[in-house]
Amino acid sequence: MAAFRPVGSIAVGKEAGRPEIARPALEAEKIHVYEAEDPIEAYNRGMEHLDYNEPDLAIEAFSQTLALRPSAVHAWFARGFAQASRGNLDGAIADYTEALRLDPRYAAAYHNRSAAYRQQGKTELAEQDEAKYRQLRGYAG
């Protein structure tokens, strides 16, 4: 089965214009964001964890963001991306679905949910989401 390749508005590592470097393995660096009181701070920490390929810590950070601001559509999308990165396709689909409930025009969420469905062998659902993505992005056909 092909590897999951989500596409969307999240740029990490080299894609974000940052060199891929080894992250210091200091425990002090791995601040647990579940203690954060600011949803933006928690979201930014989650994005940093994605940059360093730390999906479990990213999920933790985005979960904190969502606990503080459940309507943060980008946090749902980003947590879905992190869920998919660690192979939890059901969790990714649930998070993309919530992002779409909050913003039905979030094209990247349709695209990534389509990829997750395809990975699960749910071709019909994948094709429906891909068609909606293409419609929102203005592609013909």
C-alpha cells in the first residue's frame, strides 16, 4: 500500500524553507504544551513539532489548542495531518471531518481526507472528497 502523502497548507522542514537539522535531544526542549494557556502559543508549538517530525508532541499541542479554542479550524486540520503522519488514519479522518464541519470550503481538508480514505481502501469516499476539493479549487472535470 502506498505511503500516506497529505497535501495542504502545512509546510514543514525543507518545504518551509528551513534546513532539516537535528533537534537537540534535551528534555528541557520538549516542553509539554498541555500546560499552555494561550491557544496560539499551543498551535505554534504544534507547528514546531511538525517541523521536527514529532507528531505525537504536535498532536498534544494541537489538542491543547482545541481544548482552549474548539473552533480553531486550522488546529483541527493540523492535528489531522499529525495523526496521519503517525499512521492513525481514523483519527486523521475525524479531525479533517471536524475541520470541514467548521469550514465546509476548506479545500485542503477534503484533499487530505481523500488521501486518508484512499489509504484505507475507501475509494468511493476518496473520490467524493477529491471531487469536492477540485470543485473548490476551481479545477475542471
